[in-house]
Amino acid sequence: MTQIKIGENSYSEEQLGNEGKQHLQAIRFIENKVVEIENMTAALNMAKNGYIKELKNNIIAAKAGLN
């Protein structure tokens, strides 16, 4: 029996009608997508920071005449 918490109240999923179950399914889908987007954002930020670091290293090497 799955419990759903809304605010301070808990409800059993079995209490929901068809429309309520559809809304719950939509909420779960959206929550999963949000997690996917957050994970993708973290990965892209790591890649961006890596490219920034390499760019800085290239600029410093060029100024030092190491290219």
C-alpha cells in the first residue's frame, strides 16, 4: 500500500480514482524528468569547468611561449 503525502496529510494510493491516479502518474513522471535534468546539468557543468580549465592553461602556455 503506497502512501502519498500532501502537505501534512497522508493518503493511500488506493483511495484515488482513475483521474487521481493519472495525476499521480504525471507527477511521478515530472519528478523523474527533473532528476534527469538536474543530473544532466551537473554533468554539463563539470564538462564546462574542465574546458574552462584547459582554456586557461592554453592561454597561460601561450603567454609563456610554450606553444
